[in-house]
Amino acid sequence: MEIRRRTSLPWLALMLLLCLCLGTGTAKGDISNQSSTQNTHWQQQQQQQRYQSHLNESHAVPEKPPPTISIVSSPHEMHLTRTSLIFGLTKVPANESQVSARCQGQLRQVQRGILTKQPWAMKVLDASGTKPSGFVYGQNYWLGSREACIGVQRPVGITLSKNFERVMHYGIITQQAPFDMDYRVIYLSHSSPWQVEIKLMSEQIIHIGLCLPRACSSQEVKHLAQEYVTGGMFTESEIFDIRPQVVYMKDLQLKEVFFERPSFRLLVACVLATGALMLCAQQLTAAIKAPPSTVDDTGLLAPAESEVWRALHSLLQWRRLQKFVECFDVPTNWAKIFAVRENSPNEIPLMNGLRSVCAIWIMVFHVVWFMYFTVHNKTVLVSYAEQAFFQYVSSAPLLVDVFFTISGFLQTFNFLRNSQQIETVRHNSLRQNLKLFGKLLFHRYLRLGPLYLVVMATVDLVYAYIGDVSIYHINERFDEMCSRHWWRNLLFIQNLFDHRDMCANWSWSLACEMQFFILANGLLFLYVKHPKVTKALVASALVSTIVWSYGIGLSIKFQLSFDAAFATGTEIYTSPFVRVLPYILGAITAWCLMERCLQVELSESRERLYWHFALLVFFGCIYSTVRRDLGPLMAITLFVMGRLFFSLSVCWMIAGSAGGRGVWWSRLLEAKGFQHVSRLSYAIYLLNPLVIALFYSLTSSSTHADPFMLCVVTCGFAVICYLASILFSLAFELPYSNLSSLLLRRDRTSSSSKPKNA
């Protein structure tokens, strides 16, 4: 028994020791959990204290960096170096001959702030651009956030209640950088095979927004960026084979030379002169409407009350000047723009509807066209344009032929029904006819020229402005084109040169109009004396333009795809030898109408059928390009024949309206409300590309091609263009149109008085 008791004691001791160990382990586990929680809170407090200490250090030395910057390591450093351009620039080694010590020091502070997660530096990192998704379909706008970079400089104006707990660091709202920062954009060209290349200008330029120290000049940043992208540090370059090259950099600041441009001085002079003439017209109108007791001895002008009015009073005593000044009367011109009256028997009211609808339709096309240069899914936008539903937008340039057809018709129609002018031409000598021809050309230039030249000067200024301040790379630098080639626009011959070298390249059709006007007047003068020769020349011109179009199209292997159509714009789209076809057809229609060649008796049902068939042909030609993968022969045939039948359908509508016939939809186009929009169609045509390009260029982020938002944007642009066209018409179109009419009336009065004097 004693032996058994002794042998059980070790087992009992072992059991007690095991229980003691288990109890101690459980207690240690509880203490460890409590300690872990306390450590987490302690670490957060330490981190907040480090942020505050770094902030205090930064504010303590606002301009000059410390002479030695301690090395800060971070597990994210390699990732940031490979993906973030702003962080990568801070890692690029540079000598002082290329980058100043101040710039290097501030970049090192940015690097240190990012690695230690200081709020101001995190805002710098967040404000600078990195590669977003969508590169394959054209996302080349890595712009970051300009507003966030501004927030680095000054606190964000936002009020947050202290009644709620937030996990955010309040320093991202209040903390500022220890030195001045600027938002800039650097532009890199790339040749990546992993992006759809559409060949419609500037799609291979990457825009990267950077929030940079102001101490770093653009030249220094360009050098650092070039070293970064060529040094194999950029991950995206390796993955997508971007192979970037630095092109240039913008600081988005307007340069002082902007105010020294000749176009600026010219535009200011035009605005001041026009304002002075409007003021004189207002004073003259007030004098005429004043009661007799307030009129001075001259019987024309009210007595002046200031030196300015006295000067105007004495100047406006000249009778001829009074007639000239009256052309600028704002209330009178305003009434003319908004006047709506019953259509007279000699008018063709359907033209007002055609002009108005086509002007707005072309504006819709320009909204999409200029959107292309700011959209980050270019491939999707082009795919929309090739869908059947959106053919009414992508084929809108065909509507320019409507204006050519109307111009050819009106030019011939107005000449042939002016029997007095025809008799004058018939009895005039060659010298007299040349003088009369020059007079008609002068009046045409007087009506079209002033508004056109003012818009051209505005284009030069606007593109110089957006070239400096816009975040986008501006491929079509019209400010440079206008400075070099302004004389081409002045002479209306810009369409005879490469379309890439035009100032305001949408004005090519205006140059065509002027050239066709000169050609048509010459043929009409010849028709009065030699009608058979003129008919043969017109028929030859009609055949020649078709043959020429075929020859050019086959020689350049014309295709209907957007890239091929843009590349062949000079040979096909803007060439007067190709675009004269609808003008000739309009002129032939007017001649047939005046010579009673179109007097065909049709039953009411058949005539209605022909009207609907003309509309079907009109839209059929617009939707004929839904297939764009045709060969050169089929493509040029569709282009030439489509324009031929399209113009013939417009000719049928005009001729039918001239005869007082029509159907329900033609009556809609003859509505009186279109008279107002038709008077503004010339200004809308000139101004809408300028307005659209300006507003797109001033956006701070790239746009997304979305059909629904595009409808909203288009409505906004329509309103803006409408208001701008009223302003420009009042100032620079109607006054000179009034002046032309005044001179023509004076000529008719003097010519009618000559026989009496004899």
C-alpha cells in the first residue's frame, strides 16, 4: 500500500501542472486581445501625430526644402514609381544644369509627402493623372483633377458638421502644400498597336494632367518626363507597347502676345466702329421722333447735352452720312430679323424651311464632329455614326448641296425675271457689261463679306485662346492658319488649297458659293447675247463635273469610310469642280421654270405621289451610305449619283413650291415661322462650328459618347448658336445688307432720271 501511494504522487503533480499551464494560457489570450486593441488605437494616434508633425514641419519652412531629406521607405514605392507619372518624376535623377535645385528639392518633398501619406501630398498624387480604363477604344485623356490641384493650394470651401464621426483625414480639406503648385498638362505621342487607330487627327496624343510645383518650369518637367518614359520606368508603356515621346507641355495660362495679335486689334476696331454707328443711328432716330419744339434750326437733330452728343450732332448734318448711319439702326434691324409676314406670290416659301432645317441639321453634325476631339471612346462614337439610325447625322454634310441648289436656282431665277437688267446687258458694250458685272460682284461681297471677315478674325482669336488655356491638344490650329493664309479667305479662294491649311475650314462652301456666283453671272451675261452657246456650255459643264468626279474618285481610290473621306477632302469634298453639280441643276431648274419648260399637267393623285417620291429619294440618298465598305468604283458611283438624285429631289420641291403646289409636309416647310430662322441661317452657318469648338475646348474633363446626353448637349448648343447669330447679324450682317440695298436703290433712281434729263 505504501508503495502504491508513492507511485501515484508524480501523476497527481503532473495533472496539477497541466491545469496550471492551461489556465495561464487562457489568461494570456485575454490579455493579448486587450493589448492588441490598445496597440491599434495607439498606432492610429501615433500616425495622426506623425501627420501633424509633418504638417508643422512643412508650414515651418514654406519655401526652401531642408538641406537633407531623410530616406523614407514604403512598400508602395515601386508601384507608385511604375504607375504614377507625378511620383515617377520625383524619382528621376537630374543634374542642376537641366533641373534647378529648387525644383528638385520641392519634388523630393512631394515624394516624401506621398510616402509618409501627408494629406497635401496625397491630394497632389490624386490630382495628377494616371492611366484609366478604355485605352483600346481611345482613352488618351489621363487628366486627373484640376480642381483637386487647386485644392492643394487653398482649403476647399465646404462646411461639415462636427456632430458626426468621420473616418476621413480632415487634412485633405484644410491642409495646403508648403509651396505653390500648378496644374499643367503634358502631351505624349504614342504608337501603341493596342489602340484602334481611326486616322482622324490627334487620336494618338496622350494628355496627362500633373499637379506640379510652380518652381519647376515646363522645360524642366519636359526633360524629367522624357527621362522617365524612355528609362523603362513606366509600366503601362511595357504592357500596351505605348512607346511614348514627349511632344510639348501647357501651363494653361494665356500668353501676353494674345493681345498683340492683329486680329485682336481688328476685332476691337470693328466692335468700336459698329457701336459708334449704332449710337449715331440711335441719336438720329431720336432726333427724327422728337417733337418740333425740341428740334434745332437744321430740322433734323435734337439739341445735344454733352460734348459727345454735340460732336454727333454736327457730324450727322451730312445727308449722305445720315442714310449710311440709318443702316445700323438696331430697332429697325431687330424688327427685320423677327418680322413674319404673309408669303407673296413672287416668293418661294419652301426655301425658308429648307434653309432653316438644313442649317440646324448641319449644326447637329458639327456637335458630333467637334465632340470627336474631346471624347474618350472615339471608336464607340464612330461605330454610332455607322449605324443605320444615326445616318441622318453622319450624312449631314450632304445637306450642303441643298444650299448650292437653292443658290443656283435663285441666281438664275432673279436674273431672268429682271427684264430691265436683261435689256441693259443686251444693249451694253463689253466694257459696260464688265462694269455692271463688277457692280454685282461688289454687292455680293458687301452682303457676305463683313460678317465673314469678322467671324474669321474671331476664329483666329478664339483658337489662339484655346490653344493656350484648353487642356486638349488642338490639332487644327486655325490661329496659325489664319495668320498665314488670311488673304485666301479674303479673296474667297481657300477651297482651292489643301483643306488642312484652311482658316476656318468650314467656310469652304462659302468660297464655292462666291466662285459659282461669278461663273453663273458670266454665263447669264453670255446667255443674253448668245443663248445657244451658253446652253452648250452648261450642258458640257454638267457632263464634265460628273466625269471629273469619277476620274478623281477612281484615281485616289475613294472610299466611304470616315478616315478615307477625311483624307480625300481636298480632292472630293471641298473641290469646286466636284461640288458645282447641284448649283448647275438648280440653275437649269430656274431656267426651265422661266421658259415654261416644266408646265406638265398632272392629276392631283399623281402629283402627290411625285412629291412623296421626291421626299423618299431625299432621305434615301442620306441613308445610302449605311454600307461604307464598298470598293472605289461603287463608292464614287454612290457618291456622284446620290448627289445627283438628291439635288433633283430638291429641285422638284422648289419648282413645285414656285407653282403653288405641294403636300402636307411641304406646307410645313412653307410655314411663316421659318422666315425668321432663314434670315439667321447665314450667321448660324458661320458661327456654329466656332461656338461648339469653343465650349468643348473649355471643358475640364473628357466627354463620353452617349446618344442621350448628346441630344441634351445639342439642344444647348442650338440655343447658344441662335442667340449668337442674332447678335452677329444685328452688328455685322444686316447693316451692310441695308447698305447694299440703299446703293442699289440709288443706282436705279439715277438711271431712271437720266432719260428725263436728256
